[in-house]
Amino acid sequence: MSLPSSTDNSVPEPAGPIGPVGPARQFRKPRADVYTVLLAVSLVAIILAIVCLYLEMKD
């Protein structure tokens, strides 16, 4: 069995199970959704509670 001869060196990159692999694949940064905002609000609430507890225990 012989391989076809070609002078074209542009061999397509093999695709992985999800898509192309390597530098050709580009990712978009995901936008912050409502769950990210809720996470930030809960972090602020916990920090505020810790500060209030510290000030209460300090007396």
C-alpha cells in the first residue's frame, strides 16, 4: 500500500475529543453572572461579621 505523494506541507491539526488542540484554540473569558455576584456579597458579609464580632469581643 503506497502513500499519496504531495508537495503541500499544510497538514491539518488533528482534532481532540472536544475540538482542536493547541494554540489554534481560543477561549473567551466568561462573564460574571449572578452567582459570582452572590459569592462576592457573601464574602463581604462574612468579613463584616468577623469585624463586628471582633469589636464586640474587644470590649
